[in-house]
Amino acid sequence: MKSAFYPGSFDPVTHGHADIIARAAAVFDRVVIGIGVHDAKRPMFNAQERIDMLQKVLDDLSSNARRPCTFEIATFDGLAIVAAQEAGAQVFVRGLRDGTDLDYEAQLAGMNAAMAPQIETIFLPASPTVRHIAANLVRQIATMGGDTTPFVAAHVAHALAARVQQ
Ligand code: ADP
């Protein structure tokens, strides 16, 4: 059974993340989504909120899946590659939106390979329909009262609107 580990902040989960997860699920038997919960990052949503929003997205993906895949959610507060090892993954999945992602991700992949040579990094190119989506811009749009429904699932857009009204 081939397992993939897909790490990120998921603050909050976007259509871009969901696209990568769905495509990883088409290839791997088990996909563990790792939510980085480093205190210094001051997230908009706490770990449990991010887990709950992600779980609902995974439920929707499971019901529309073309083949069986087990989804798991893990949180980590250290190195993502160590979390991937602890999750028993053979593959580390990252999404690539543009050249900036590529430069950063290529460097990260090299350093991760030095630390954990048994884990292979695989890049999935962003799908054209979601390539422009970035969680930090979604948060900014929500903070300025904009509509985030083009970028995130309805329950996430709801949570964003509720959070900025608090
Ligand atoms: P963001 O970069 O949007 O704040 P994360 O830090 O959680 O989100 O990113 C986690 C992973 O998801 C990274 O590999 C990133 O390249 C990928 N990713 C994020 N948004 C997209 C997108 N719209 N399309 C493809 N991959 C994406």
C-alpha cells in the first residue's frame, strides 16, 4: 500500500488544496494530510477548526472518488519530513503553482531528501482552474469583507465570514 503525506498550513483549506488531495488520491492508497501547527505562524483558525473544515472537504472528496483511498489528518509542529516518516509515508506531495513555488519547493525537496532519502517528493502541477488560489490571499479577501466562495468550499467561506465579524 502506497502512502502519501501532503503537508501545509490549510489555514483554511482551499479549492487548490482539495484539487491536489483529489489527484493524490487517484494515485495513492492512503493520503495523510499534515496540518502544520507551529505557534509562531499565528493562524486565523486553530488546529481543531482547520481539522474540522478539512474533514468535511475529505468527506466530499470520498463520496466523489473514482477509486478507494483512505484519508487521514495529522497535525505536526516540527519538520514536515519527520511527520511524513512518522505517518509511514513513502511519498511527500507538494503542489506547484508557479516558478516561485518551484524554486522554493525544489530546494525543500533537496533538503528533505538529505534528511529522509527513503521518502520521494512528488510535485503535482496546480490545475489551471485553481492555480491562482492561495490561502493567504483568501484570508486577506475575507478580512476586507470580500466573497471567498470562488476559492473555498461553502462551509469554509461561512467560517471565514464569521471569523472576520468577531
Ligand atoms: P498556501 O500556500 O495557499 O498558504 P499551504 O502553505 O497550506 O497553502 O500549501 C500547502 C501545499 O499546497 C503547498 O505544496 C502548496 O504549493 C500547495 N498549494 C496551495 N495552494 C495551491 C493551489 N491553488 N494549487 C496547487 N497547489 C497548491
